[in-house]
Amino acid sequence: MMNLKSILSKLLLVLSIGVLLPDMASAQSKATWIWYPGDFEVWLSNKMQVRRTEREAVFPPLWQYYSPYALVTFQTEVDIPKPDQVKIYSEGPFQLLLDGVQIYGQPKSITVPAGKHKISFKVYNQEVLPAIYIAGNYVKSDASWKVTNEDKLWIDENGKAQQSGTPWVPVGSWNFDTPVNKPSEFKLTTTPWNAKKTEKTAAGQLVDFGKETFGYIKIHGLKGKGRVALYYGESREEAMDTARCETLDHLSFDGNQPETYTHDGSKAFRYVQVVADASVKYDSISMLYEYLPLEYRGAFKSSDQELNKIWDVSAYTMHLTSREFFIDGIKRDRWVWSGDAYQSYLMNYYLFFDSPSVERTMAALRGKDPVTAHVNIIMDYSLYWFVGVYDYYLHTGDTKFIKTFYPRMKSLMDFCLGRRNKNGFLEPLEGDWVFIDWANGLPKTGEVSFEQMLLARSLEAMAVSAEIAGEKDDQKEYQKLASDLKTKLFDVFWDKKENVMKHQRIDGKMQDIVTRYANMFGIFFNYFTEEQKQSVKNKVLLNKDVLQITTPYMRFYELEALCAMGEQDYVLKEMKDYWGGMLNEGATSFWEEYNPNKKGTEHLTMYGRPYGKSLCHAWGASPIYLLGKYYLGVKPLSPGYETWAIEPNLGGLKWMEGKVPTPNGEISVYASTSEVKVKSPIGTGTLRLKSKSKPSVKGAKVQALGNGVYEIQILKGKEYTVKYSL
């Protein structure tokens, strides 16, 4: 990560690049379904997150649900060279105004005369969300349209509609590009999968699909009248434990059912135990695998086969948890959590680079005003949301999301700032959940340094966002708040004697506790001096006596901090021990938590339940990010990869190669102990290498920085082969 304040001026120089993107979208040649921004995401997340069940009981999310606006108005202005026959499709009844005059009825098409016109559709839909699809040669619904949920409309004495003071915002859209492809009918893609193995059990049959998966069970050759029970398991033990498995289905058949039955509820599983009444017969069990079709644009391969397997399983884990939104786990919780999603955004930038998934998830998490609680009720999760918005801008260069949702960014930040105590620090009030991490003995009361550090970063993100939104006064205020908070953070929590960040202060009394959290974030936030970083690395990150981290969630940040300090050799061993340890336990996707001291079925337990742990959790896929950013060494320096850096670090590997996706193609990298090859389709890159002697390369200058470090400029469209001495 980068220091937001230090690069603000650089970001603003290239801001015009980002600004062009929404305008390009408005010039698209095809029509698409449009809606009020964020409403489709709110509606879809409501629908998706209530699908979580535990033993056939619905388990809804813990936080507030929002609703789409039931009545909205869409508007566009056109100047067309000749009359246009325009077809109209709507999700909900509508009122149509052409140049302020109502067109009666619910026409399926209208003729718009040549010339300049203002077209307005007021659409009502209480069941799903109001949306329209308008298709003509010149007039078509696209990203150039505006929408409002507020009217302030009246009719004058001539019967013409007048409007004043209505806040219009850019419409929302995704990929619903045909009239029949309605937003309300969105479904993920499915494909048939056969079982890898079946075996008889005392009660029925155990079906093994070979690896962690997600989808709908199909029963073939089904005959007879009676009941069939399905007991799902991420592990064999769970599927076999009919009394305690987390998910199950009881089905009843009357004898008149089709011979091929597909269950209508998707589940996460590897194993399914099928127990049928004697009066019910079937031939076989298969499934429909359900997924979001995303391309693996990122890639990684190396001289270490175990590490290659870790990347592959990480990618599959990420694929499984990238659904309607980036969710936490496919068995439990199947919800959109901001902390989990933030890591998924970062991994996505090195695997799929799917911008719509990031936007959908951020919009769903934010919901609507008024703000009455933190995102997911968790203090740190509100703060991750702000940083996620900034990172999206940095990687994509797209300013549209920030410009559209800035009012909601500001109202959420107002809520967060209103939760500060008299010292200007965040401290949990009634209803606030301070999560940080699952760790036994981790104190979370009072003023916690980690929360203040996240708030400072969030304020820096708000300063950049305010500038993009054209709110100059806000930008100055957020910069000042961030600067003041960082000063206060170090004045209070930095132990000048020990040269580490203390964890907690309660009622004005500093607690003699040091944890990894604020210390490791301070490294990759670049809040520490080099001397402070070295002290933190040795006294905290490499100190076994400091409270250990056992979740992949915080291992993500711990290992990132070490990589940022150049400890790739150490991190490589840690990755192989930690994620390789899960592979040795038979993992086919990576888990919510892994403790190498546990044995056997102990690995399946969590939350006091024998199978409560998620064995496919998004935060388990962090090697994708670490290997892309800190081994292949590619990261953006300015929005949309207009400028970028590459600093390959083998970390003890003999060779590695891979691809890092960008908004305009993939940056290809190969590195060995004597050679680096780089090719990029975008921006201007800076290759930095350590070498015993001056590197050689054709078509580029080598600049010596001192201490055996050299830089080479990488221009887009050219392939560079650099010879060096490690």
C-alpha cells in the first residue's frame, strides 16, 4: 500500500485519465438495463444473504437490510438527426414524458422526432427494483442517463411538467444488455458435474465430488413415493454425522415427480450422504456447479511445485467465493463482510481484475442513508470500506464510483467521526463491534491503536475522494483530520523506549500490551520511519512471544508487512508451512482458520460446533496477492496503472513467471537468478533490481541508485530482457 497523503499530488495530475472512463461508458453503442445506483446491489444482496441455512433453519445476516427505492425517475436529453422508433421495456409500470408532455398509456414503443428532446420515465416497482431498457437507433438506455428518487416536480398552467432542485445521479448498470435479460431474473451460471466416487453407508450412500464445490444436487432415475434426506459436508466426517452436520435437506416425493430431480437450494459441499426411504429408488447423484464466470487473468508458476499448488488452490478458493458479490465463505456465512471483501478486492486485482464485482460489493456493503450502525456492525469494517474505495480507484483509474457514491461516503464518515471520544479516538460505544481478528486473549476495549490507524488511513482516502468529487473544502478538512490523528496516534501509542506501537489505552492509562496489528499495518501504510520499521519487524513480527496470529485473515497482513520489509525468503517458508499445512491435511480450498497444533477432526471445529469452521474462506486465498505484488513485484503507482512499479523478488526460488492483470491487459513477468523478462500493455513501468554488477538490457537505460540497486524504465508494448547478477 501507499501513503495516500504523499502521493495525492501525483494522483491529481493523472485524474483526467480516470475522468474519461465514465464518458467512454456513456458513448457505448448498445442499450442496457439501468436503475438507481446501488439499488440492484442492495436488492440482490438482500436476496442472496438470506439463503444461508443451518439444518434447514434460515440464518439471516446480523445487520440492517435496506430496500431499493420503489419509485424513481430516469431522464436523458438527446439531439438526433432523424426520427427514431424507440422500443420500451420496463421492470414496473411507468409514466413517460417527452419534452415535459405526458405520453398516455404504457406504450411498447414511441417515435421520437428529429432534434433536441428531453425524455423522462417515472417507474414504480415495489417487488424488485424499478429498471428500464430503452432501445432505438439513437435513443437508448446507457450510462449517460441520469436518475433521481426525489421529485420536486409540478405542472404549470399549460400542463407542462417543471422540475427544480432534484439531485440527479448517474444510473447504475451492469451487463444486462438484452431486453429479456432482466435484472430481477439474474442467476449465476451452472454446469453439470459428476461425482468422483460413491460408497455405501449404513444408512444410504456417500457421494464424493472430489473437492470443495458449490451448487445444486441432482437425483437421476428417481422413482417411488417417500422421503430422501441429503446431509452435506465440506468434510467426510460432517456428511456422515447426520445429527450435527451444518446443512441438510429433507425432500418428500409423491411418486409423480420427474425422474430427474434438481434441488432448488444451492449448497457448499464436497460430500453428500443420501438417505432414502425403501420406497424411493434412484440411479445416481450428480450436481449443477454454480459459479460467476470470471477469467483467470492473473497467473503464477515457479520452480517450487508446492508453491504452485498453493497458488492454484488459492485461485480456486477465490473463484468459489466470488459470486454475486465477494463473500466470506460458501458454507458459512455466505454473507458480504467488509473486512473479508476488502481482501477479496486486493486478490481480485491480481487474479480476475473484475471491476464490476468490486463495485457491486462496495455498493451492497454501503447500503443507504441514514447511517445507524457501522458496516456489518463492526467498527474496523466501516474503515476497511473507505480504504477499499481508494484502492479501487488506484487500480482501475475509474472515478465514477466515487463521484456517484461520495455523498454516502461522507455520511458514513460523519457517522464514524461522531463515534470518537473526547480524546478524538474511536472507542466502542453501545452497539459497536470491534473485531480486529479471531484470537484468544486479544483485548478490544478502550482506545485501540489499530482502530485509530485504520481511521487515519480512511481519512486520507476520503481526502482523495473529496478531491475527485470536486469538494475542495472537504478535501482540506479530511487531510487535516488525518494529519492530526496520525500525530496523536504516535504521541499516545508509540513507545519511544521500546520503539513499538502499544495496543491499547483504557481510561487514559496505557496498557502494557504489544500486538501485531497496528505494528504491521504501520509498515505497509508507510506510517513508520525506516528505523521504526526495523524495530517493529524484529521486536514484533519476528517475535514468537507476541500473540500469534492463526487466521489467514490477519496472516494476509502480517506476511504483507514482512514482504514490504524485503523478507520474501522468510515469507516463502511461512506460506509453505501454513498453506502447505492445509494441503497436507487434505484441503482442496483454503480455510477460515488453521492451527498446525490441532489434529484430525479438531481442524473442523469452530464457534463451539464440531463442523462450524468454513473450509472455503475468501481470506484464505491471500497467496494470490502476496505472490503477485511482492514476488512478481507488480503494483500501480498512479490510478489505472498509468505508472507502475515492478520489483521481482525470488525469495529463494530458482525461477518464477506469471501475469498481473491491469485495466488494459496483463503485465508479463519472468524472473530467474540471472534474468528478468517484462512486457506490459499499459502505462510506464519502473523495474527495480538488486544486482552485484550493472544489469544489461537492450533498448533501455540502466540507472544506478547506489548500494547495488538499479532502475530501468519499461515502456508499454515493448518486451525487455534484463541480464543481472543476484
